[in-house]
Amino acid sequence: MDACTLGDLLDAVGGRSVRLQTAPAGLAVPVTEALLYDAHAPLPRAPGALLLAVGVRASAAGPLARAAAEAGMSGLVVRGPDGPLAEAESAGVALLSVDEDAAWHHVHLLLASAIGARPAAAGSRLGDLFALADAVAAAVGGATAIEDPRQRILAYSTVAGQPVDEDRRTGILGLQVPGSPANSEQYRVLFAAGGVVRLPALEGSDNLPRLAVAVRAGGETLGSLWVVDDGGLAPDAEEALAQGASTAALLLLRARAAQELARHQNGDLLRRLLDGTADPAGAAHRLGMGLGPDGNPAPVRVAAFVLDSSVSAVDVEQTALRLLDLVRLQCEARYGRHAGVLVDGVVYALLPALGERGGAREPQGPRKRTNRHSHRGLAEDIVARAGQALRVPVRAGLGDVVGGLAEVRASRDDADLVLRVLGPELPVATVEEVRPRVTLLRLAEVLGERRELSAGGWRRVLAHDAEHGTEYARTLVAWLDAGCDVAGAARLLAVHANTCRYRLRQARQQLGIDLDDPDERLVLWLQLRTLGGLGSRH
């Protein structure tokens, strides 16, 4: 793996987590490790290291910047924005800052992980697993496969002359072990065992026995190694396989670290796309969302997921993180590489939208048919799975399909509006499905912000109802909803038509509402429906 540079590090953890104040030697300087400053121990010589100014105020860290430069270090990390900028530039070391309330051990873990497991190295991790599979196959004497805990094949051997059977061929073609009750039972036996196990052949014309071992680290199961046993395995096959499992554990842990770092990097990038501060071109390259078949930026859509408000404040943060993991897992299974992030209690996912109907409204009511492969189908599946796994209702809003990453913020705004109009009766919706509701919601916000737009007779109507227990406001809204038809309003209110006539007459005479003016009727309806909070209730 190439040495990590300051630029690589900032690509991985830059943005809100770690901010660059100055880099007098440029971004290509190598970064080798992250060190915690100890005021009671001499500063070691550590070329390329980043020194974390533990216990030193940012404004007083000038001498530490000079000491770091003398020790050959690449940079200094301080808490807060008022670090020793001039001293760092004079000494030729980079100055980085983190939030004032950031825990130093968290910062150290973040930087150390980024330096030691860059996302660019993820491909080499896969190559390492294939090389290990070949090495184990050569040592044990049988075709070998390395799997994850979900029985997905991560790597397989290609040593010439080693027999394989139908299960092996099918698994490699689909990179997934074929499912069957007999197979499930073998995995149960394998993961219950403490070491290498010999398993009989499954029923089939040419299936062969297996030698297998679980791959574990610290009590956690990371995967498994499987060897086809044609009767000609090496005498020390079990010992060689056990050694292979130890090496596989290290490789799988390294691959996981690279994957988690990539997730963090993509999540931070999505956060900046959502608030409109990221460069769309650079983000498209990083996220693998470039141009569509027509040569234009590939369309995307933002999906937003939120926990029901009934979740207690004590549990909401942990539950929201679990929801983020679930959304990531489902999106990765559907789309592969993707971005997901938790922002202010809302989980956002960026979905590629090629083939989605951007402007078409979903059919409503009992005739509605949801394509399980659509964005809406994915959101419904996530909401259902989250409800079962988290035991908390989850709602999902999908913004409009937009033409590329430059417009992600607009789709996020749509998704946020959709979340605000959802309820138990409608837990999932696209913005097109609830366009009237979100339009009225935005109108209410606009009307409420301007005195001249919020003034009018609607206030007198609501005040009279509140003081005298009348229902003039509901009657007016029902009458206007019914196209100014008294009989229609009476049906909506489930009252006699004469009751409606009386209320309307009183609104005219007592409150001075001019129901003959079409403009006043329109404004009254909008204000009562939005500012008055009557909605469509009658």
C-alpha cells in the first residue's frame, strides 16, 4: 500500500471532523502515524507523525508546533480554531483542528484508522484474500473458499488440478453458497465447534465432503474457510487450515477497517452534499455516480428515514445508529457502493435514480402497485425491517429525482418536507404522492412569516369559535371544500343543511366575512387550511 499523505487523510476524515488550518509543505507530505502528546515524556523523533496536542490550549501550542517540526513530524492537531497558525507556517508543519469538545481518544482512533486503512487499499484486501485462498489450497491439498458470516464467497482458490463439485461451481458463479436445510445444518455445526470440523457430502450427484473452520477474532465470528475434500488432503490439513483461519482473521479485520473508513468518508461527503457545500464533480468520482448513458450527470434521489417520536430520549441516539446500519446494509445490497449518513436524528441515503420515474405520480388508494425494485419499494422494505428489528415505527420520505449531485440539496429539502406530513396511516411516501400536503405546508410557513399575508378575517372566525364554542371555521372550510355548495358542506359535516346556512349567515353578519368575493373566499380558505391548522378535517 502506498504511504498515506496529508491529502489522503483529509479526503478520508476532513470536513467537519478534522479541519485543515495550514499546510506549508503541501498536501503530498507523508503521514505515518498519530501520536498523543505527553507533557511528562520527551517528544520522540517520529518522521511523518501527526502530534495531538493533548492538555495544551490551542492558543498556547506555538512551542509544540516548533518541537514537532524539530522531531520530523508532519503536523500538529489542536482543539479549537485559535491554533498557532503563524508558528506552524514558520516551522513548516501542517496545523489541523478539531472541535473544542472532541475527545482526544476518539480523534486519535479516527486518525490512526484513516492512516492505517485507507479506502484506496480496499481492492488490495480482496487480492490478499484470494492469495490466502490459493496458499491454503496448496498447503491443505483441496480447493478452498473464504466466506463471510452471511455465506457470501469473498475469495476462492484457483490452484490447477484440484477437484470441485456442483456446490462449489454454483457458489463461485453467484458468489453465494446455495441455500438448503442441509447446508444450514452444516453451518450450525461449524459455528458451534471450537476448531476444524469434517463435514459429510451433501446429497447430490458429485458433491464431496468438506473440511471447514470458523474464522474468529475476540469471540466474534468473521467468516469461515471451506476446503473440498476429495480424499487426497495433506496429512496436516487440519493444522494448515487452522493457521489459514488465523491469517484470514487479520485480513478480514483489515478489510473491515477499510470498509468502515470508506463508509465514514462517503457519509461525510454526503453530509456536505446535503447542505450544498461539496464539489459535485469530485463527489461523483468518489461515490461512483458519474454520467448517465446520455452523457449528462446521473440522476439521484435522497431518501430520509426517521424514528417515530415515541422513542424515548435515552434510546433515540443508539436506535438511530442502528437504523443507519440497517439502511446502509439494505442500500448496499441493492446498489453496492452508496452513501448514507445520520444528521440531526434523520438517516439520509443517496440513491441512484436511473430508470426511476422522476415526475410521475405514484398511483394512490387500493389500486396502488409498488414495484419492489423501485425506490419506494426499497423504502417500504427498510421501514418494515426496521419496525421488526428495532421494535420502533419508522417513516420514510423520498425527495424528487434530480439531475445529478449538484441538486442533492433540493431533493433533501423535498424528503424533509415529506417526513413532516407522514403519519401512521402513511409511513412511506414520495414527494409526488403528497405534493398537495407539502405545498400547503410550505404555504403555511410563507404566510406565517409575513404580517400582511397572515392578516384577515380568519383570525376573527377562530377567536369567535374559541370564545363561544361555535364551529364557524369548520363550516366555512367545509363549504369552500364543497365548492360553495351548502348541501355538500352539510354532508361533510354530518349536519342538516339549515345548520350550515345559519352558520354561514352568522359569519357574514357577526364577523364581517364577505363570502361573495371570490378572492376573499380563496384567501380565507388558504389561511384556515394552513395557518388555522384545520387541514382537511371537517
